[in-house]
Amino acid sequence: MVPPPVREAVDATARVETLPQAEDYEAMLVEVSGLGDSLPDRQIADLYGFLKRPLHQFKDMDAPSVASLKNQVMDRLLEQKTLPTDYAGKASAATLRALADDPAANTVLRLAARHARSHLSE
């Protein structure tokens, strides 16, 4: 039998690794909402990778749905108790800056990225 903390870590890993593959908005929203506040480095890296996915890779979702999911992912990243050094510094700032400056992104997503960046720099 797998002890509960290990099982939770395994379950959380499965959730994050399947998140970028899902294309259904409701299913992805449930997955993002279920993420905890102590994700391992690999999961945080996966979430930043998800933020970098361009709109055209979300075949079955409209732009507002993608923006909503990315906003939820940014919220989960900001809730982390500790961020890995790589992502607390240049990598996260670069990802969020790219989202904030992306002319193809909608206004809400660009503002959310700017807001998230300001929290990481505090």
C-alpha cells in the first residue's frame, strides 16, 4: 500500500502531466482547481509550459476559455508555498512578461500576467 502523502504526490503528478493534453475546458478547469500549494519542481515547470502554449494549440477552445485557464494556472502558481529557484527568477518572469506583452493574448490574460509578475517580484 502506498502511504497517503506519496499517493497524493503521484496523483498530483498525473494531474499536471495530463493537463496540457486535455482539450475540454471544463475538464481542464477541474484539473487546475485541484492543484495544491506545494507542487514539485517538475509540476511547476509543466504549468509554465502550459502558459507558453499558443492559442492555436487549443483546438477545441475559444480564446476566452484559454485565457481563463491560463489565469487559473497563474493563480495556482502564485499560491505555491515555495517556488523553485529557476522559476522564482528569470524563467517565471520571462514567461509572464511574454504573456503580458503578447499582442495575440486578450486583455484580461495580459493584465493577469502583469499582476502575477508583480507578485513574484515582491
